[in-house]
Amino acid sequence: MKRMTIRLTVNAEAREWSIAPGDLLLDVLRREGYFGVKRGCEKGECGACTVLVDGKPINSCLMFAAQADGRDVLTIEGVAQGDHLDPLQEAFLDHGAVQCGYCTPGMILNAKALLARNPNPTEDEVRDAMSGNYCRCTGYVKPVEAVLAAVKAARRRP
Amino acid sequence: MTTHVVGKNLRKVDGVKLVTGRPAFTDDIQLSGMLYGKILPSPHAHARIARIDTRRAKALAGVHAVLTYKDVPRVPHTTAGQAWPEPSPYDTYLLDNKVRFVGDRVAAVAAETRAIAEKAIQLIDVEYDVLPAVLDMEQAMAPGAPVIHDEPDSTKIYDRERNIAGYILREIGNVEDGFRECKYVIEREFRTGRQQHCPIEPHISIAWLDPDGRLVIRSSTQVPYHARRQCAMILQLPVSRIHVIKPRIGGGFGGKQEMLLEDITGALALAARRPVKIEYTREEEFYMARSRHPQILRMKMGATSEGVILASQMTVLATTGAYGSHSTTVQGNTGSKVLPMYRAEHMRFECHVVYTNAPVAGAFRGYGCPQGFFAQESVMDELAEQLKMDPVDFRRRNAIRLGDIDRLSAQLGEGREGLPRVIRSCGLYECIDRGAEAIGWDKKRRARSRPGHLKRGVGVAFTMQGSGIAGVDWASAFLKMNEDGSFFLQSGASDVGAGADTVLSQIAAETLGVTLDKIVITTGDTDTTPFDVGAYASSTTIISGGAVRKSAERVRDQVLEVAARMLDTTPDNLICADNRVSTVCPCSKSVTMTEIALQSMYKDKMQIMGGDSHFNTDSPPPFSVTFAEVEVDTETGKVRVVHLVSAVDPGTAINPMQAEGQVQGAVAQGLGYALTEELLLDELGRPRNANFLDYKMFTAKDMPKLTTILAETDEPLGPYGAKSISEVPINGPAPAIANAIYHAVGIRVRKLPIRPEELLCALRKE
């Protein structure tokens, strides 16, 4: 089978991967050990496979790995700095926003992208941004609370 | 009782690995040489396999195993993950020469890549003798209906000739006498839909042979021990040759209380002698996994002119689909957990559970109660109206209360006679009062109809559930002390995301007087943890938690003995708190847990360790009262829930933050059940909406304002007073919404889900 090489940045590290042209980004990321990228529907409906590509949330099940050539990809594994969790991750833990945790990476990445473009979102804006992440455990109450709490905490920081 | 760890909003013990995306789930491993398994699903609702030829599939490069019914042992069993002996019929086979629903297993392959596996199943040549199918549950028992289980070797089927998987009839008193004494009697028919669990992680199982040749099955299961026992029977291996591992699970909701892929991945791994993984696609998850039993319920209730309910009767027809997994037990619950909500002297429950050539129903959060409460709470509302009583007051007057004995449960247990339920804790009345205040019941109930096409109304529902299956569910735990004063806790419980590992750790820490970080928990591994029935029937906190508490008490006794020697006192003069053991007397001497551990391990040469088992002979009910405010658009029939209040009595909330999360998640599923979710089949039994887009769960944007109230009580049978919480809140949304719709527009909705087009038709007829 025909192979091709892509060069990209994943979680601030340069990567060079040999892929087949039809490989999906979701499959390649998981094959390369980024297990935080979850498979939920493979149709772009559930958001469990969300990653940020050049800062923008995308469903990695709908993107060819080849399209990530030359791009900057952030997965959930790259959100914390070593043992230092991102404020969103801290807020998810403090507010009981994690139950099974399967949709959590997608939710946190979507929230991260939202806060990057809108540091002061309203609850409606948070719900809007997270409406692409199905969660069957939480009823979304605590995840939304967690994102709003992270926003508030960021405002308090100098 | 003052507690230090129990009752606190502590972070989930497995939280960090989940928010950082570390490999924790079934699929998050790579095994060298792993093959991809794929099941060939039946395209027909009912057919016999006349001829099956696997030669072309086997010849495909990269294919390592192809299995049909000819290649595997024929062992009748149930996929229901229940305690042995399972009450569900043994009507299922690893692979069979007959298929009974669209999606039933025809054959299975294992190949080097997913693409090859997908191609290989298409290369299996199958010639079907298509049989007439029955999809309508009302036709299933009719004379001349096709017999779905005509095989002679299935057992425990109630009446195979008439497609009746199970039948239940129980009566207390004499309902006919009761109804004769009633001034008001109402009887109505209700229909409920086929809801799917939709865990975001579909079912997945990976099987391989370890270096000792034992079969290892890593699986997204709620019931590792039951799965091990079932696989041993089906694959004809000794239990000791199977090792089931339950990693983190991406949601279960009852759907993973089912041995669905473990057996077939195990069979493929044994055939190929290589690791094999099968993961359902989302589409497969919808129709090849399980769903909630659709029911047709006739509910009849009668009350005196003073508003006292004398008799209640529920008659149910339910379908279990093609196999009888959880058939009698789910439907038994529809009666036994629902009717005793109100203190009628006379109660009667009758139920037929029939086979149809439809996807298989099974365990699903609520376990028969959402259907039953929809019917009962709707009829309660109609009775209140006839009596000209406030619906809350009417319910309050008749509801079960502290000290009551529920006699129906004594007659109707887990597929056999049960045990009577005694109400030893009851926060129902606090739920009513706080819930009514939160929704603004009195004011909104009396509010005049608004002008225009948007009409508002409020409705209520009272519900209850159980906490473990009385006399059946049991669990065990084991603890050992480390030299740094920490403890390893091993429990067979299965955390499926609801937070069991955290709650069990909190119970252990509380009992031992240590901080939560001193407990290192291992669960859900049949090689390393002691037995537990698994995560179902709202049992984990009360039953597994009871085992953890007992085990921790045994270990604490040993800790105190060592400490007593070190402090030259007696154990009864000592308490464990703050990671140390201190004297109670004014001398205020103490030793740290670390010092005690070092003393016992390196000086006394004794491992501090201990375990215990636990079960209850009663199943204390958690209570919940749900209030809903809705807005009905009379021009479109669309129902918008404006505010939903769920007030729940879970006993003690071991971790209130997690308990609230259980309520909120259950309500979200309950909202979907009420308004949007239903797996639809076409006239040939094929799924019409087996994807998220067309199935329609609630998203973050669809959710109404949601108020969660915990009305805590102290349950004598539970560890630190805990009962349960995960199931009961799912029962209330549908009836509360239906009652609110009536309040808003005067239409009684008796079918779930409540579809705008149907409500609009009813509004137009008005």
C-alpha cells in the first residue's frame, strides 16, 4: 500500500510519521500513543475525539492525518505542563465534572479553545461551545460550572 | 456522627488520569500481534442459516480465524450479568444456526487490520431461509405467530410456543374488592419507547492468552466476575483459566451488565492464538447491544372520596426482543418497586414478557421503574384531579412512610420470592417540601393560563428504587497496611464512571482514621480483587461499601492492638484519626500510622491485613421527588422544559458532589427518555436511526435549568448511613413532564417519547 510522510507538531513536539493517505487523524494519533483522543462515533457527532489543530477544535475522526501535515496539534496529553495541571483540569476535578472521563478530554479541549478566543464567556456561550461534546454521565451541569469557575479563577489572577 | 472523610466533596481518586488523558480505558493498550475482530450481523429479523461457507474469507490474506456455529461449543446461556443461578432464560448461544433479529451474530472473524476484518465478513457466503418475523409485541403471543425460540435446548423460557419469555402474577389482598370500595377508579393505557444506553465508549473487549496459557479478557464490563463465570461456561474452560480485567469504563448505565463481546473475543483469541479486539461501532452499539424494554402498561387505581388509595393494579406487556436477558427481573421491578410507592391495601401486578424479532432489551438504569412510574404517576394526577385535590397533597397523603413494610417486595424478588422491605429511613417528605419550594409549586400551580401560543404548566412525580438486591447481591473487600502508614484496598466493585472507587476509598479512610491519599484502591480485576457481583441495582455504595467498612474495621482492630502495645494501654482507650492512633484518656499519647506499620512489619513480623464479605437482607429505597415546569408551543407541539427540580434522599451522601452528579446525569437521560430518545425500527426490523444525529440525546445546549436537592437521611443498613442514588432520579422526569403538559394545555400524554407531532395532533383535536 502507498505510504506518505507527514511532519507536524503534536503537543509542542516535532513529529514525523509514515501514514497511508486514507488514515484518519484519530487513528494515527491513537496508534502513536495519544490515547486521550477517544473514539466515540467516528462520524463527527459525539466530540470525544476532539483535538485542537492550530488552536481550532476539530473532530479528529473527520480529518485525514494527511491534512495535519505542517499543522500544530494539541491533544489532552499536552494540556498540562508536566505535573502542573491546566486551570480547566483543576476546575473539572474540583467541581466533580468528571464521571467516566471518556468525553472529558474533548470537553476540556473545546473549553480551552473557547477561552482562548473569548476569555469571558457567558454560561450560554460555554454551553454553545460544548454542545458538540456528548456526555452521557453528567447532564453537563458540573462541566459547565467547572468552565465558568476556571474563567472566574483566571480573572482573579493578576 | 462527625465524619472527616465521608460526606466531603473530595476529588475523584481516579480523576487526574482522566483529565490528563492517560491510557486508562480498555482500548488504551497496544498488544503486539493484536488482531481486529468483527461480527457478521444478520440482515434478517428471523432466519435459519441454510448454508454458510467461510472458504473465501479464510483465504483472504491477513485473516487468522473465522468462526461460525459449526466451530464453537453449543452452550445455552444468558448474556445477563446476574448472580448465579441467573433468573434470565438460557436462550442464547455463542453462535447459532438461526438468527432472531437484525444484528444477531452470524459469524465472526479475526484479521490483521480492521479493513481486512471488514472485508472478510463480506466474503462469508451465507444462504438464509428467511422466516416470518414478529416485531409487534401485541402480535407475539397470537396463535400462528412465528416461534422465535423453537430450539429444544434452551431452558427457563416460560412458554416458548407462545413466545413468552417470562410471566409474573402477584397479588396482595384482593384488588377487585378494593376497587368496589372506591368512589374514584381510573384505568389508562401507556406505551413506552426503546431507549438506548449510548455510553460514549461503545462496548469493547480484548482477549489474549497470557504466558501461562490463561485467557485474559480486558473488557468494558460492569460485571467482571459474572463475565468470568459466563465465559468459563460458554468456552468450556475452568473459571481458574480466565482472568477478567475491568479498566476505566466510559459509561455503562446497565448496558455493560451484559456479557456481550467477552465470549466471542475469547473464542477468536483461542482460535487464532493471538490477541483479538472487538469494539462495536456506534451503529452496532445502537442495535447489537441492548436497550430499555418497551412496554404497554394498563394502570388502574382507585381512591375513596376522602382521597385514600385502596387498590392499585398494573398489567404489563413488555418485549425483551430476541433474547430474554433480564426479562423477568426488569419487569418484576416495574411492579415491585413502583406499586408500593403508595400504601394501597390491595395491589396486583401481572406481566407478560414476550420475545419479538427486535434488538435485545436488557438492564438499563431504572431497571423497569421508569416505565412503571410513568404510568402510575400519570394516573395519580388524574385521580387527584377527580378528587379536586392538589397533586402533591394527594400523593403525600398516600405515600409510603417511615416504619412501613412493603409487602409486595416480599412476593416479588429477583426472579423468585423476595424479602419484605422495611422503611428504616425516609427523606421523602423533605424532598417534597424543598422541591416544591424550588419550583414555586403553589404559585405556579394556581397561575392563570397565559395568553398566546406558549403555555406553561408544572407537574410532579414521586418515585423510589432499591439499594442492592436483597439477599442476592454481595461483595467482599480486602485491606493491607504498608510501611508508610498507607493502605491498599482491594475490592471487586466495578467503577463504571459513577465514582465507586472514590466512595469506597472514602469509607475505608473514614473507618481507619486516615486521609484519603492514604488509601490506594484496586478494583475490578478477578485475579487480584475478591468477589463482588458488580455494578448494578444501585448496590455498590451500600453493598460493596458495607464490605469495605467491615474489612476496614477488622484492620483497624489490628492497628489498635499494635498501637496499644506501643503506647502501653488497651485498644479501647485508643482512636484512629488524622493518620495516627491516640489515647482517649487525658495522657494524650499517640503514634503515627507509619510508626505502627513499621512496628508490625519489621519488629512483630506481622502483616496488618484483613477482609470481609457483606450482603443485606433488605434493599432500602432511596426516594426522589421530581418537579418539572414546561412550556408547550401550541402552534408546533414542541415541549420545552423550563426548569426541572430533582430532590433525592440517598441516605448519607458519601461524596455529595458526586451524588449530585449522579442525579444530574440521570435527569439528563430521563429527559431524553421523556422527549426525544427512541431507537426506531422499520417494518423489517432494521434500525432507522442508529446514529447520534438522528437518535437525539440532550446536549449541553438542550438542558433546562436543573436544581438538584439532596435530602439526606441516616439509613441503618448502609455504611455511614448511605443508601443509593444513581438510578432513582431517572424515574421522575417523564411523568413530571407529562403531568406538567396537562397542566399547561389540558392534554394527557400517555406515550413516550412525547413527540411534538403527536402532541400537535392532540392539540388540534381539542
